[in-house]
Amino acid sequence: MGTTPPRWPAVAIIFVNACASPVGSGESDPPKGGDYALEVVARGLEAPLLLVAPPDDARLFVVEQAGRIRIVRGGSVLQTPYLDLTDRVGSGGERGLLGLAFDPDFDTTGRLWVMYTDRDGVSTVEEFRDVPGTDRADPTSGQVYLRLAQPYANHNGGHLAFGLDGFLYVGLGDGGGGGDPLGSGQDRSTLLGSILRVDPRSAPGPPWAIPTSNPFVGSQGARGELFHYGLRNPWRFSFDGVDGRLWIADVGQNRWEEVDAVAVSESGVNFGWNLMEGPDCYGATSCDRSGLREPVFAYDHDLGCSITGGHVYRGKILAALVGWYVFSDYCAGWLRALKPTAAGDVETVVDLGVPQGGRVTSFGTDADGELYVLVQEGIVYRLVAAR
């Protein structure tokens, strides 16, 4: 463990592997609390869980938990959904339509992938096709790539995102149940508790290909789709658009919420669940930490209850925030930012001082890299400078 950071009253905050050089040295001043505000972009959505924009596309696509993808244009939510999957999505609790990723070449291919739990509780990844010249996807174009039965109703994960390498990354929780009773986090023979890396773009339909550079391809007793493992429930991960670093917010069990960070050159990282929760051994006073990656940041449940992962800001309107990873907590609703060093360590956290806008379910970015905040109460905000 690195140096001990300043602490908020009655709150445990842990920085792991911090190095000595101060964050921001030789750079612009760090962001300050009170300099930021939430600007309402759209209201009236039903449990929005994700916002995505294809490259060079002015539209904002918002995923609703019940199974609809809505388009926000010019501050208005279009009346007709872009895609309505409510006939096949099982929604409620931690289930529903959870993920959306557009082909990096969406403007020419029209391909997009969604992840949802169906009415039988099966995690499903399905591809659909855009209808050119419209604000609709073709609901009859669906092709299923993955069906994975979930042992419990929680910890389904459900996030999709393309990395800078052009491959699709898929986030799956440990399958639920308190403390990972099936041991999924440390079991490389299951897809649960992992980040997968697959290639659905090299062919016009399923099955997806498994990149030969994945770390466990050809390993006995391990699934070739696995790229990282040892996760409890990654509720949103994202890639830094500049250095490709993968940022993962992993929801904790009883005490710790954590942020993990992985360099683009790394694969096969074991984040430790359920041997560890955050910086601590889980259910034991000691444990063998060899081969386990500790989080770069963790906070305990005096500060919140369930982490919501965000993005490294790469927009243009908030200069001091460029290069900082912004995240939140579903219960507390605050916004905080971490600044990584070149080595990927974290030394400081800044409370952005934004008044709570609701229960934060997710973040998103538009085609210009500006940052949006979604809340359970049906509002989409944009992070802006305070006036």
C-alpha cells in the first residue's frame, strides 16, 4: 500500500500503489470543487442506464432498463424508440436492457450490439442493424451471439464497449448471491465475474471470433473469451480514448467500493474477488495476495453504497478536468474525479462539488467527448462549468 491520503471525516479512502511525484506537477491546476454543475439535457426517461453516441454522430442514444433505446436530439427525446426490445427483456432489480455498443464503423456498417437479461434471466448479447436514413434500428435483424444463464437475479454486469483495438469487451458479474457462493470470480472455466474480449466484426454474423492474443486461449480449463477476471459486478467500464487504459468500477460486497485500472498492454489480470474486497482480504484476516491486482482507489460504505463507473474526460469545455476519471455512487449521488499518473497509479481524488441530481445509474459521452450523467429519476445531465 502507498502513502496515506487525506481523509474525509469518518470515511475510509484508500489509494493503492501511489507514487511519490505529485499529481498534476508540470500540468494545469487540478479541478476544484464548486467549479462544475449539472445541466439538464433531457427529462421523462424511464430508468435510463446508459448513454452512447456513435462516432461523428450528433445524436445521443439512451438505454432504458425496460428494454428501449431512445434518441435525444436537441434536448428532446424522440417519441418513437430507436429500438424497442421490451417483448424479450426481463426488467427489474439489476436486470433489464443493460448494455449498448455501436460498431466503430457504424456509419458504414450500421451494426450495433446490445446486452440484456431475457425473461428467463439469461444474459444475452444480440446484434441489430440500423435502418439507413432513419432514427430506427430494424427489430427483425437480431442475431444472438451469447446466451448465458444466470444463477441469481443480481450481479449480471451487462456492459459492452469497444476498445481502441477494435474488439468488443463484455462485462459480466459473478452471477450473484452474497459473497460469490459459486466461486465464479476465481474460476476461469466460467464467463462470470470477468471482462471478455471478443471479435464480432470480422464476420457478418455469429458466432463471434476469439482473438488469438487473448491470454487464456489454449489454456486447459479456461475460457478463451476471458481477458480479465476476479470481478464481483463491474458496473460500467470505459476506455481512455487517448491511452486506451481500461477503467473498471467494481461494486463491493459489505464494505468496499473500488476502481480498477489496467494498461492497454495488460491482459489476464486477476482483480481478486472473492479472495479480496477492495484493499482487504474478504472474510479472512489474511490471504495470499500474490498474483492479485489491488484497486487503484477504494472507499467504504460511509461514503456511499454502490459505485457507478464513468469516463476519463477528453472533452473540450472543461479544460481542468481533461485526463481525470469521473465516477459516482448510486446512493450518494456525488461526482468525484481521480487523476492517474503515467504508471496508472492514483494519488488524489477531487470532489467536484456538484449538487446531487439523483441516484446516478451511469455516465456517457457524446461524439465530442463531453460527459453526461444519468439518474434513476429519468433525467440526463451534461457536466458543465458552474456559472
